[in-house]
Amino acid sequence: MKFTKMKALVFATATSTTALFSTAAHAVEIEYWQYFFGARVTAMEQLIENFEAVNPDITVTMTHFPYADYRTKVAAAIPAGEGPDVVQLFYGWLNDYKAASLIQPLPADSFDADTIDAEFFPMVSAMREGENYWALPTAVRSLALFYNTRLFDDAGIDGPPETLDEMLEIGAQLTKRDGAGNITQAGLTMGMTAQDHHWFREGLVRQFGGEPYLNDYTTVNYNTPEGVSAMEFYVGLGEENGIGAVGFMDEPQAAFKAGRAGMHIDGSFRIGSLNKTRGLKWAVTELPATGEGMRSNYSSYWVNAITTKAEDEKYDAAVKFMQYVTSDEAMQIWLDVVGELPAKPSVGLTEANSNDATYGPFIRGLAYANTTKFVNESAQRKVLIDAVERVKLQGMSVADSLAIAAAAEQELLDAFYTSK
């Protein structure tokens, strides 16, 4: 009897060991890369945990880098057969990643292009080429106006501005200066290095009656009377109205987080970090309209794509992971943790989400938002940074500086589209 039990035990142990090695032999490990942003890392950790729970044969290892190093790391790793199988990239980088053969199109049988067009917000169609999508977002972004409720209360201001004129009036009430005239508390943050270059292109230019680009974003069109008026308004926030200053506390978001700015235009991705800022009391509202009620906004997104490194079983695992991170469940988790908006109306436009005091202004902003089709987002941003600097530091007229900016950006567009 004892021999029989022992024999059974040995057999069971051998069977378990065989099963273990068999499972290990069929286990697949894939790598996921994204740039470091605290809330994004936390959200992805949760998504990976959920994915692995229902896919025990797949392990996902996440690696993240500082934003400044991220693109360089990706560009070096994949051609060497190293690095990510699934990679996160800004939508404006897609053409660069395709041209460098860093990513491959999503399989049409798992990611039907027409189905994606029907189920996602329209702006994601920029990721489509023919019958294939190259990448897909978990979330999308828009801009809104954050405001410091403590500073508003202290100044006796009842609520946030509805119009651009009201924003100027409130900004003046909130601005403080020292004896030398230097700003110590800004009414509104300023800085093309952050989100203001998006606000200018897709917000102010359109609100002043212009159109920033023509011919599907291949022709610069903000060097117009309407565009000049929009830039004069922007520069005038600091020069004429004195409610802000470029470079105040280095970064616009830093001034707002420190409680040293009354209002701040930023993306929905900022929600997570603001929620963690101790002592900061804030709320959010839609971007101010013109006096005639005209609103305009900018939308953008980060996407995930399968890299050219992913092959065979790693490719199959990457496809499964992509399917999960673009699911409704993943989008709701991303909204709750990061604050970025779901990429599908089925999630974003639920009654709870669209009427939420924090998320609602961003979600409603998607209805009147436009997505700039960048060929080189960082270089195109630099064009507008330089435009403001020429006015501020060299005393150049807005019209002359904007003409230089438009010519410089057109060169970037022409160089890209000519090479295609």
C-alpha cells in the first residue's frame, strides 16, 4: 500500500514537473516600451496584470525611459533586434517610425480598418493607410482650462471664464507683481514649449476666423490677417495685458502646480499629476470661447504599435496584447488612472464620463477639436517658440515674425512630402 502511494506520488510529481516544463516551453515573453510618466506607468502596470491573468502563457515586461531619451532608445534598439515588441509613440511620429521600418502594420484580420473607423473617434484615422492601421490609441487628448479655485476664492471670483475677454479680465485680477514689476503670481501661464503651440494652431487661429493649414495639412496657412490677430492676442497676454510671462517658473505646468498661477491651459493627461499635488485646489472648464460663442480645440493621442522586432510567437502575443490595450476595459482604466480620454465613443460618451466635473470638459472639447498632422512635431513646435521669442526679445512685429515662422514650417512640410 505504501509502495503504491509512493509510486503514485512519484508519478504525480513527475507529471507536474513535465507540465511545468511544458508550460515554460510554450511561454512567450514580450517587451513593452513607453516613456516615463508616473500615471501612465501605473496604468500600464494594471493593464499588464489584467492581461497576464487571462493569458498565463504570455509575460509582458515593461520598460520606460525619460521622455528626452525615449525616441533615441527606440530607434537604436529595434534595428538591432532588441527592445520592444509593442511600442508607444506619439501620433505625430508615425511617419518617422514607418520610414525607419521600426513598426509594422496591424494585421487586417484582427484589426479590421472599417470596424475601427466605425468604433473609434474619427481622429484615429490618421493611423490608417489603405486597408491597414499601423497603430491605435488607448486614449485621446484634448485641451481645457485648469483654474486654481483657492486663488479664485481669495480674489472673490465666482467662476471660470466663458469667453476670451473674460479670461483677460480674470487674469488681470489674479496677477501679482513685486516692487520691481516682476510677476510673482501669473493670471494665466504662457509657453509655446508646452501646450500653447497647439492652442494657437487649432484654437486661436480658428477662433479668429482663420484655418491653420490647407490641403490636408500640407500647406501652412496661419500667415494671414486672422493668424496675425491670433498671435497678437497670444503675445499680448504678456506684453499688453500683462497677465502672464513666458518662462515664469521655467515651465507653465510647474507654475500652476506650485499655486503660482490662476489659470493654465493643458491636456487631460495632466489630471493624474495634479491629483497628486498636495495642497493644490483646482477645477477645470472648457477652453474659453469668443464673444460670439466660437470654440475650437486641439486633440492628439499616443498610440501603440507592433514593432518589426516582433516575429512568430512574439508577434502573435503582441497582437493579443494590442487587442487588450485597445479594448473598452483598458480605456476606462486609463481614464481612471491617467485622466486621458477613451479613444472610443462607447466609453468616452457614457453619461457618467461626459458629465464628469473633471473629465467632462475635455470630452466635450472633442466635439470641436482638430488634430494637427505633424511631420516633425518637435521641429514644428520650435518654429512657434522662435516666433514668440523674436517678438519678445528682438522687438520684431508679430506679422514679420509669423511670416518667418510660416516659411520655416513650410520648408519642413515640403521636405517631408517631397521625399515620400
